[in-house]
Amino acid sequence: MKNIKVIVVDDSALMRKIISDMINSTDDMEVIDSCRNGQDLMTKLSVLSPHVITLDVEMPIMDGLTTLREIKRRNIDIPTIILSSLSQSGTELSIDCLEAGAFDIVPKPSGTISLDIDKVKVELLSKIKVAYGRKNQNSKINKLEDRTKVEERPIVEVKRKGYQKVDVKGYIDAVVIGASTGGPKALYTVVTALPENVGVPIFIVQHMPIGFTKAFADRLNANSDIKVVEAQDKELINKDTVYIAPAGLHMEVGSDNRIHLNSEPTMWGVRPAVDKLFISASKVYENHLLSVVLTGMGKDGAGGTVQVKDNGGITISQDESTSTIYGMPKATFETGKVDLVCPIDEVPVQIVRILTSNRR
């Protein structure tokens, strides 16, 4: 029985067929309808109840962004996965869609080349399954919060043997942050809340399709006091700058005070990998490093967090209730090497507190 019901929205009849064929080829999901634009979708949602929606961003009559805003206005709780071209307008609209509540982005297949289509298929089906699982998890969390009337999500200072409180006894020279599914929105919350003069460089790995990280970095830069850029190979590292790892390339910190990008094999099936960044930065900054793991599926960042803590650094992970996917933060927490567990709104507060507690 196919238990995951999907609606496909795209103005191209060919693309609707390609995407539908991908989804219908599996044993556990099926396309229950397709739509030419957002207006068509909104009409059909009055009679259909899909578990997940795939949504094109560039469409006539009602585009993807307008559609997402209408879904939100109507309080419709259906996770939506954006399928976008790599055009400049497509990538920029996709970032808008993430801010408007889209679950994740998948690049459109660029043609009929089987290798390209197969790669997109694997990514799309994986994200549909995760979105479906998250929808069920949200239902349970909402019921629990309604029942217990949770009003606050506290910061948890994790107690370990011989360790009572996160007191900053030294100084921090750099911050590393890792995120995946749900990360763009979480990172927007964190980065836009940081002051211009944090006094250290900040390095970020966000799992994102190739072609989208430049638009993401530009959006953060336009809305933040602190400078945000997409990192470049051999770039000199400066304080008061946020460096976003380019999609498709690992980002490492070098002892020469430069960023090093490479296309070495994936870790955990991803490139860039959070662990690659954390481990390299820990070797350079040793006990003067602060690491943060945010929402995302999988366990990327857990191993790097262990090294950061073992080298004397400070470690933070996002809490379950504010994570879109409590995978990476959970795996990180379960290492026993996390100092603080924070709701997302408190993450920038704690970063600034730690950075200013004992400046060098």
C-alpha cells in the first residue's frame, strides 16, 4: 500500500510527468494529482489532502512564493518541497520560499540525461520521506504542547561528571556552525541577530543543493549587521565575517589563516560536511573554538563536536522542539560532549554571551 500521498505542482507538462514518474516508481508513495500553478493547487486542496507537495517556483498566475504565503494564510499544514531551476531568479525565489516556510529545496533535473535525473530522483524521494515523517512528528509535538501548555523552552546546561556550568575561562577565536534540513530558516534567525563586531570569524556549513548557497549568503548579508559571504578557496580569514561553505565543496580552516575548499569524497553522503569543518577548525583554534549544531537529518557534526569538546572548546546544539528535523542535534547531544542545548532564538544570545564573556 502506498501511504505517502503527493501533489505535484509545475507549469510544465513534461516536468509534471518526470516528477510524477519518479514518485510513482516507489512502493510507498504516489502522486494523487498534479497542478499547473498555485491557483490550481489551492482549488484542489479544498477537496484533496496530500501528505507532501512538490512546488515549482517560477509559474504563471500564481508562483511558488505566492502559493506558500497563501498556504500559510489558510493555516494549511502540509510540508512543501521546492523544485527549482538554477537560474538567478530561480535560486533567489527559492530562498524566499524557504523563508516563507518551504520544507526544503531540490534542484530540477536539467534535461533528459539519465544520470542527472537519477540523482534528482534519489534526493527528491529522500526529502519527501523526511517531510512526511516530520509532519507526523509535528502532530505529536503539537498535541503534547497543547496538553501540557508549554510556554517556554529553556536553555539546558548539560551536566556531566566534574562539569557544572558553561563558564568561559579562556577566549574564543572562532565559531563554527552546521545545519541541514530547516537550516536556512534557523541560520537566518541566528545570523541576523548577531552584531557587526563579534570579534571573530564565523564558518557555516549548510547542506544545500549546488547553485543555491551564493543566493543564500547574499540574502543573509542584505539582512544582517555582520558581513556574510560565500567562501572562496584560499581566501584570507577576517574577523567579523560569516563564511558560508559553497554547495558541493568541503570547507576547511587552514593553519595559514585561509579557507581551503576541496572536492574530496563526501562524508555521510554530503559535501560540504559539517564534520570536515569542525575537525579542521578544532585543529587550528584548539580550545578557543565554539561549535553549534542546528536542525538537520543524519549525524553530520556529531563527530566534529566530539573533537571540539575534547580539544577544550565549547559546544552548543539546538533543542528538539525548535528543530525542523531533530537528527543532527540529537546525534550531537548523544555524544555526551554538548555544553548547552538551546531553542533557536537563544542560540545567537548564547553565542554573543560566550564571545563577550572574556575577550582576548
